[in-house]
Amino acid sequence: MATVRLTVAQAVVRFLGCQYSERDGAEHRLIPGCFGIFGHGNVAGMAQALLEAQVTGSADLPYYLARNEQGMVHAAAGYAKTLNRLQTLACTASIGPGSTNMLTGAALATVNRLPVLLLPSDIFATRAAVPVLQELENPGSYDVSVNDAFRPLSRFFDRVWRPEQLPQALLGAMRVLTDPARTGAVTVALPQDVQAEAYDWPVELFARRVWPIARPVPEPAALDRAVAVLRAARRPLIVAGGGVIYAEATEALRRFAQSTGIPVCDTQAGKGSLLWDHPQAVGGVGSTGSQAANALARDADVVLGIGTRYSDFTTASRTAFQDPGVRFVNLNVAGFDAAKHTGVMLVADARTGLDALTEALSSYRVGDGYRTRYRQLTDDWNQVVDRAVHLGHQPLPAQSEVLGALNEMMSPRDIVVQAAGSMPGDLQMLWRAGDAKQYSVEYGFSCMGFEIAGALGVKLAAPDRDVFALVGDGSYLMMAQEIVTSVAEGLKLIVIIVQNHGFASIGELSEKLGSQRFGTAYRYRNAGTGQLDGAKLPIDLAANAQSLGAEVIRVRTIDGFRDAIKHAKAAASTTAIHIETDPLAPVPSSGGWWDVPVSQVSELASTRAAYQDYAQHKAGQRPLIEGGTP
């Protein structure tokens, strides 16, 4: 058997350079690049291997220097999301804190069902030098390291103690990365001494491999059950999730909606599944959805969920669907999600499932009265949105006006990236998606600091599109370092910094819960009260962005903001736009609820009043929605 002598790290790099994904006859490099930050755990292993690959041409795996380990995982997730999970990036980090910095990114990827490959360095397999610098010793076991924290966060985890174990680990990692029902963070931990160890590898390990990404078709009996439930529906509603977009099933959804007349609402990950101006599109559903979608959800007798995991925001903490006999049909590639709400399980790819449903329900159409109702609700809601985005709020603009102006100034092919704070809720409520990829909001983990790093990955995946990182001051202060990476790589981002001097979302939530916005504003400590309620802090985020290499435009008005967007779109390099908004400006009500418990007893009158309101909403919650047939 022919062999080639390489170190473990060199073998990893060469293997990754030969992996491809395939769907619908189109092949893609599965892992066309590697982010990394080097330290004593990987500088002699993965760093040397990546350098050698570049110098000798032995493997095609470009290296990108990130500035924060969490940030590079966010970038890989943004990359995979943009490319519909057909491609992703690898991330290598040094032992100890370098690797554990990736934990948050791993959780985000797995929660959002996004493939990322993590290659954390690990302790010495030989135990020749223990405790090594940055090793966390466990008195109860010598084979435990901090990387074991990746186990519950990963859809696949392995540690390569010996070179002989590497092929199985790598093949298992690729299998999970390309499985749409199981994908998420995939972790292969590499002890630092093993990375540099040489071994004679079979040349077959480095053969070109193509991993097919399947489109499972519905099981006939399950399809019959789903069709029977849908045929009996009088007030059906489609909930379109991210699975519609990842399966490239937006056209199939459009055909199904038009054929049946069923209205379509969307989740955060599913926004753009059906474009906002389509006659069947009724907006976002749930806690931060549209009043139109939530009114339809309350009365729906059948809910067809497509590619959704039914998060608490989507179901308004299980208060959205109030019809006593409501039934669920769940079309999902993952059986775990298809089984939720005891619905009829239709385990299949979103596109193949929709095509089968369209054919089976060719003679079904909702009644004229129902169509008239949802169109009127949508027309009414569009007027609410128009008012919110042209509010004319003074003296500072409302955040809704900033979002509205951005929406109107962006082309359909531009992409907005967001994740945390008050903006995801306002975006789902107000954004009008003109393209299936225009809206990229990470709201599975809603990770503060994702925005700029995630946008970097989006730009890598879509270099021909303008990418807007929309970030509040709270998230900006969590992680802005990848501005430096965007400048270094010539990957132009447009960073919009919305300054409202604190945590707007949690401030509003705190007030609703009777906690009076405690600890949610960026203020000096007040010597009189002892609280952080003094004057505003003199923080200049625009100057900070400029110091990281971005061109900066400061604006104070919506007209100035529009001009700044024009300038940023014409610019050749990363540009930041800074605008201050009023965190107390009004936003429309979604008509939905979110279950955040309130203190049952309190000496504060505000908390007692909030608890009474909470108890009223809690009474409408349905912890287990019955009536479906698995």
C-alpha cells in the first residue's frame, strides 16, 4: 500500500483540501479556507502545516488571521449560513484560553444548525510535560482537558491521541458537517505534541472525496397523513423557517403558497423565504412578529411548519396558537424538529417535501373569505410599518427610522447582518426582505458580538454583495476586533453603529418586568444614589472604529444617514457609520408575548404590577399542544 510521510497537522491540511460537497449535481469545496490564531499549542503543528501548504502548493487551504477566536467561529458560521450549509471554514486555536474562546461560537453554530469545523489544540498526549502552560489539571482524571467542554456543544467530538486515530476522526467530522439533519459545530481536538508527530499515511486518505448532501423524500404514509390534515384545514398557516432557505426551496414554497392560497409567515432564520410583497406573505410570527401573522396564528386550525425548530420567539412562548383543536404538520429534514408539538411528522428535505405536497394538494385551495381576511390584515400591518419607519422622532431619530432608511437604501442583493439587542425584534417586525439572502439575523443564540465577525464570514462567502453589519453599542463593545481582519483582507464591510448608551432591549424588558431598567444604561456611578445612573459615559465608538482601520462617517439625522449609506456603498474599503438614537422611542406592538418570569413577591410596586400582567399571559400558555398524529 502506497504511503506518504506527513505530520498529523500536515495530514489534516492536505485532507481538508480534498473534500467536496455535492447537491443537485453541483460540487463545492467543502472547506475552502482556515481561520486561525497561533500559540504554543498549534504554532509548530497547524501553523507549520498551513505555511508549508502555501509555500509548496501541497494543499489548497488559504489561511485567514482572525483577531479573536470566538470571532473566527462566528465568521465561519456566517460563511456557512450564506452558502446554505454547503460549505464552511475550519478554525484552529492554541491550547487553553485560545481554544475555550471558541466555545461560544460552537454553541451558536450548533443552536443554529450551521456547520463549522473546530480544531482546538490540546494537552500533551505523552504527558511528558505536565502540567503544560495553560493546562487545567483535573485531580480525578489525567485525560480530561478544557476541550471536553466542547462535547455538549458539538454535534461531533473526537480527540486524536494517536496518529492512527486521525482518519476515523476526520471522516466522521465530514459526515456530520454534510448531514443537514445533524450538522452544527464539529470538533476534532488535536494534542499539541501529536500535531507535530510524523506518520506514514495511506495515500487514499488524500484522494478527492465528494460528500453528497441528500434531499430525503417524504415517506408515502407520512405524506398521506399530512395531506389529510391539510385538506381538512379552513384556516391554515405556513411557518417558514431557515430550512426553506438552506434547502433552496423558496421557489417551491412560492408555488405551494400560490397553489393552495395558504398565507406564509416566517421566523427570523426564514425571513425572505417568501418575499415581503408576495400576496401570501404576512410577515414574521411570534413575540417580535407582525400583528397580521399573529392574528392568523391565534385562529389557525392547522399550522404547517417548514424547516423551523419552533423556538420560543416563534411560538410566542407557546401562546401564539390558541385554537383548541389546532394541529401541526411539520416538514423538516430533522426528525427531532419534525416531532415537536406532537405534529404529523413529515421528515424530508424542504424542497422535495413541498413539491410532493403541491402535487398531492393540487385540488385544495383556502376559501375566499380567509384570503380576504389575511390580505386585509397584511394591508393594515403594512400601514403600521410605514408609520414606524417614517416616524419623524425628535430630537434623536428612532431606531425604527434607521432600520427603515437602511432597508430602503439597500439593494435586494445587499445583506444585513445582526444578532442581538433590540434590533432583531425590530428587524423581524419591520424589515421587508427583497431577496432570500438579504436578511441574515442570527437569533438562535442571539450572541452579542456576532455582528461584525459574522458579517466578515458573509462577505467571504458573497464578495460581490455589500454586507452591512448592524450593531448596537452594547454588541460593539463585546467584539469589534474583526474590523481589523476585514481591513487586512480587503473584505469591505459597512458597519452601522447604533449608539443608544446602553442595552436598549434589556432596558425595555427590565421595565416591563418591573425592574425599572436597572443596570442597563452606560452611565457614571452616581455618588448620591450609589447606582449607575449618573451622566452618560464619554465613549466614542466612532473613534474606536477609526482606530481599527475603518473609514468613519458620523451622522445625526436620517437624511444624513441616507447620504452616508450612499458614500459607504461607493467606498472601496470598510466604512463605519455612527448614529445616535433614542432608546425610548416607540415601536409597534407585535401582539405576541415572551415568557420571562417575574418575581412572585416584591416590595417594589412596579414588580408586583408586572407579575400580575405576567400571570395573565401565563394562563394562555400551552406547555404541550396536543391533537397531532406522529
